[in-house]
Amino acid sequence: MSKTTYPIVWDLDVFFKGGSESSELRRHLNETKERVGTYAKSLETFETPTSASDADLVADKLEETSSLIQHISQAGAFISCLEAQDMSDQKAGALRSEITEMNALYGSAFNVLKQKLAKTEDRVWNELLEHEQLKDLQFVLNEWRTQAQEQLSEEEEALISALEVDGYHAWGQMYNTIVGEMTVNVNGEVLSVGQANNLLSHEDPAIRQEAYEKLEEAWKEKENLFARTLNHLAGFRLNTYKKRGWDHVLKEPLEINRMKHETLDAMWGAISKNKDTFVEYLNRKAQLLGKEKLEWYDLGAPTQKEKKKLSYDDGAEFILKHFEKFSPKMASFAKRAFEEAWIEAEDRPGKRPGGFCTSFPLSQQSRIFMTYSGSMSNVATLAHELGHAFHSYALKDVHPLNRRYAMNVAETASTFAEMIVADASVKEATTDEQKIALLEDKLQRSVAFFMNIHSRFLFETRFYEERKNGFVSASRLNELTDQAQREAYRDAVNSTSPSYWSNKLHFHITGVPFYNFPYTFGYLFSLSIYAKALEEGKNYEDKYIALLRDTAVMTVEDLAMKHLGEDITKESFWEKGIELCKHDVKEYLNLTK
Ligand SMILES: [Zn+2]
């Protein structure tokens, strides 16, 4: 019997003692709220710089901004941890509303700062950027300036923000409310849609099929409501773009992710050209399930039972051992996270499902949330989240305004860490069954990124095009979805999920537009870093850390050129990552002959 040496419950008291009742947190929130108020007030009279001698004033404002961001994030991270560790903690829910409101106040004040800075004359602006305290922030400051210049006037943007609350975000909330009230009856049990969704990967095909059919029925019943939420949300977005003179729906998402349209086209182009191998995998999977072709509800079905179990301690040691091979710094960082109770891994009721990593900027620490039940995929998830934590750690000495990386590179460090562990476990598997199960785990991810996410992207792009001409009916939305899925899966599935446009939350998220392609980008981008690391071994460590430190201060094209020497606007770059995934398919096909 091995004894647990690493704590399995996290320590949150180092940040604020006393959980959701914490008086330390109360004090922190009150103080931060007051500071946000002062900040907003001070920006009313803040003047656009007129000469280089205003540099100190600007620098002071930026220090105040970055300090506020850190204080808000510190509290936000703590509250996320409270909500996740105990879903019944109502006090945490109230704290969440408080921090959301504070963040909105900060956000509109910050927008005023951006707008005022953007009005600086070019000559003065360039002089300002040479100032000692502002030099390091050039990329971010220029980015703010461009963003603000492409927006409407300060007053008009303020009006849009005010109208967004009830005219835009409200549609997303409406969606959540309707979904929250939906129930599905599967196998004699009344389930939430989330619970029913989980049954789509059940080993019993009859249960999977029933869950799929009942879910499709349930979404169909409400399709006219969801057609409204989606159309109006999209309509608001398109109208805002139109007023700002933005002609392309991908403009905003591409800018958020600091990438060029060419790069996106090259990525999808390379994926589209290389789908045959993944179709072969899906066909083999169908065979193993005793079918000619897969149904939609078979995509997540397990074909192999993974028997290998690891205790938490053994899982931790496995991660440390394999991190060490690539980067001793990553290994010693992870060891610290294990030892100092940065991780909440206990398998107990009342916890939220899923996993995440959040950072506490004022303490330069992170916390990882997950539920560990001993499977190899739990070990991979743990490595994934440690990768996120390592990314924050690599950025700890970087200016806080230079740490704000976008979603497409956010998954770089995590996927890299996960890949190390997933690959090692395939290599160390002692039986073919284990190996097949582990490979399948990896392949499911490739299918998700190359086919599922691709279908979402195809659907969303086409939907927005049609929405420009007016309301898109539920039946047309079903049609568009069916087409996109058949195309993205290359007809490897017999049935599709026409309701997908309504059941995927991501289409209804108002915070971020096009919540899909950055996932695929992150996956393939980190695969090519992994390929480089395999080539160079431990020598790669410092180069890898240098790349992470640059993730929020340049475009992704520049990042790849500087640190990988690669032109990511070319399909050939993306094909290298896809090649690694194709290799997994070949191994899988061999083992399941
Ligand atoms: Zn992640």
C-alpha cells in the first residue's frame, strides 16, 4: 500500500483565510472596489498626452491599471476556486456577481483610457513609446491604439456597452436559463442536458442511442426559442461591426487572437487536405463497434476498456519523471505545486466537473482544480493543468500588462505538458489493450480538433453570412449544421446532430466571438513545439521558456518566426503537427488489425 505523500486538497487559506466567509477577502473586495471607483473618476479628467513630457503621467496610469487588473484577478481566481470546490456554496455565487460587476466597471473605465490615449498625435505617440517606463509596453500600447481608433467615438462606444447588457449579453443569459430548465428522460431517469450529454460516451450502445435521440428531441422542441437567442445575439454583433465599419465577421476574433486571416486559412487548408487518415481511424472504430459506419452517438464511444489505474502519488511521480526528461525546471516547478498544495484533486461529491488552472497574480502562485480517480486520462489532465500553471510561472517577472496572452496560445503550454505525459504512457503501456485505449484517447482529441471544431467553424461562418440578410430560421440552422458536419467529418458518420447549433454553448457565448478555431490552433501549435523539443531534448528548455515569455507581446506569426523559425501562414507548417497525429492513427490501425 502506498501512502499519500502529496496533499490531495488545495490550500486556499494562503490567499484569503476562511473561504467564502473570509473577512480578508471582504476587505480586499471593498478596497479594490473603491480603487476602481477612484480610477474611473480620475479618467474623466485624464487628458490625451500632448507632448513627450506627459510620459510619466501615462506610466502612472498604466501602473494603476495593471495593479487593478491584478487585484481583480486575485479575487476572481479565489472565487472561481470556491465555486468549483463546492457547488452548493451560495455565498460564493453572490461573490461572483460582485466581482463581475466590479470587472464591468473597471472595463468601461479602461476603455476610456484607451480611447483617450488613442487620440494622441502620431509624433507624440512615437516619442512616448521611447520613454524608459513605456518602452517594454510598445506592442500592447500600439494594439490598444489600433483597437480604439477602429472603434466609434468614446460616447458611442459607451452607449453600445450600456446597451449590450440587456440587448446582447442578455441573449446569452436567456440561453443559459432555458438550457438550465431543460430535462431529458433517458433510461427511465430524469437528467439535465449535461448529464444526458455524458451518456453519449457510455459503453452501452443502446444507452448512447437513446441519449442521442432524446437529446435531439429535447432541443428540437425548443428550437424556435434558440433560433431567437442565436439570431438576436448575432444580429447585435453584426450591427455593432457595421456601425464601426468592420466588414468581416472574422476581423474581431482574429484580432483578439493576434493572428492573420492567411494563417487561419493555411491551418484549415492543411487539415482539409489530411483528413483521409482520420476517416480511416473512424472507419476502423466503426468496425470495432460492429458497424459499417459510425453514428453520431458512436463518436465518443469507448472501444477498449482502460484498466491501468494509478494512485495519486504514482500519477504525480509519473508526471515528474517525464517532465524531467524535457525540462528539469518544469519538473521542479511541478514538484513544488504538488508539495505546496496547489492542486485540488480529491474525488468527492459536490465538486464541479472538469478541470481548470487559475493564477493568483499577487501571490505568484496558481491553483489547479480537477477530480482524480486514477485513470491515465486523469494523469494527462493533471499534466495539462500543470502546463497552464507553468506558463503563468514563466511569465512571473514579465510586466503584468505583457502577460495577457490570447486563447490560441493559452493552450500551448498545457497541450505541450499533456503531450509529454500522453506519449509516455502509450510508450510505457504493458499490454496492447492499454496501448489501444491510450491511443484512442489521443485520437479522439485529433478528431475533435480537426473535425468537430472544424464543423463548428464552417457552420458559424456560414450562419453569420446568412444572418447579414435577415433572420435565419431554425430549420435552416439545422440544415447548415448537418451540411457542416458531413463536410467536416468527410461523411465518415452516418448520422449527424442537426441540433448542434443550439446545444453547443459556445455559439451563445457573448464574451468571445468564434469560440472554436483558437482550440485547433493551440493544439497544432503546441504539437510543433513538442516536435522541436523531441528533436532537441533538454537543450530546448530555455528556448521553450523564452517562447512562453513572449506569448503576449507579439502576433502569433512573429512568435512562430522568432522562436520556431517557422512561417505559419504556410500550410507546410501546419502539416508537420498533423503528421504526428497521423502517426498515432497508423499505430492504432496496426494494433487493431
Ligand atoms: Zn487548458
